[in-house]
Amino acid sequence: MDMTGEYRIPAPRQRVWEALNDPEILKAAIPGCEELNKLSDHELDARVKAKVGPVSATFTGKVTLNDLNPPVSYRIAGEGKGGAAGFAKGGAEVNLSEDGTDTILRYNAKADVGGKLAQIGSRLIQGTARKMADDFFGKFSSIVADQHAAEAPPPLAPAAAAPVAPAEPVVPAEAVAPLPAAPIPPAPPPVPKPVAFQPERPRAPATTATPLPAAKSGQPWYVWLIGAIVVVIVLFWLLGLLG
């Protein structure tokens, strides 16, 4: 029996890959799983109770993970025995691809049965197997999506807008009266330079020149004076020679 399916999981691919390798999540997703223990990184021990038509039994067996290509794909295989009810074995190839922030999970599963289960009829068995596969991957997708939503940080509350002061009314330029010009202070008066005090000298009394007597015979007085000087000089010269 071949079965295929596709699921969109609102979680990153790495998160989906980690969930596919988590025993607790696989146990919660497998229909009728009563126990699932991790024996190693690639092997698990399981006990599952299932009902196919009129046959109901508890299967015990192992689940193995092969061809791991993290976080893109792997193969899961299992085989269980149900006593008188027979046995079941099968596997699935799981592939993960990114689509934005979501992950697309695609699977291609195969299953075989034997014993009493094989006598029920292939159509009933195939219908039951498909339902179990859809239940598993549907439950798995729901668990991963819920966990991712719970782990995501809450959205930030929008910051409160700061109060805006009212804008002052704009006054037209022509409506604004011009400011009066500032008065120009008067220039300070010139400071007089200090002048040294000088006492006024008494003026000499004006003297009236006594006119010299005019020379006789109509000659000016200075002609006589010159002649007298010449005579005196001549006398001193002669006396010097004689003495």
C-alpha cells in the first residue's frame, strides 16, 4: 500500500525537524501510542494499540530513523507484532521544504500486513492505514504549530505617541507692526585738554624815546656819532704806537 500527503506547518523548518526527532512529540502524535522510548539517536521502542475492522490488538516493535539529512529529510521505518492478530510493518519518507516562514511537510508511506489482518481485505486495510497516517501527520503538525506559537515572543505594543504641542498661529508679515528703531545716544561732549597755567608777566612800561638833538648845519645826528667813533679809534691807535 502506498500513501502520500502534504501538510503546511506554521513553524520554521529547523523547528519541525527537531520535533520529528523528539520522542515525546512522536508519542503524542501516533494514534493509539501507549509507549515510546528512545534507545539511541536512530532507534526507538514503541507499543501501539490499533484496530483494523473487527481486529483489535496491541503491537510492540521498533521504529528506526534512516537516511538523515537534517533539516531536509529522513526515512522512518517500523515493524510491530500483534500476536494472533498478525504483524504490520512499513515506513515513510519525510521531506521538509521552506515556504516563507512556514514549512511544507511531504510524506510518501508504504505499509504491509500479515496474519489475520491480511484476511480482512486490502481495501479496509488501506483505508485504515491512510487514516492512521493522516491522523499522525495532522496531529504532529498541530503540536509543532502550537509549541512554536507559544515560544514566539509576544508582539510589541505600539509606543504611545508623544503629545504634540499646538502649533502657534502664523501671523502674516504685513500684519506685524514694525518695531521702532532704537534711539541713537548723543555723542559725548569733547573733553578739553588740560593747559598748563602760566602767570601773566607784567608788561614793561612803555618808554618814550628822547629825540637826539639834531646836528648843526643840517647834518643828522648819527653822522656825528660815526665821526666821533672814528676819531676815538684813531686816537687809541696812535697812543698805542707812541707808547
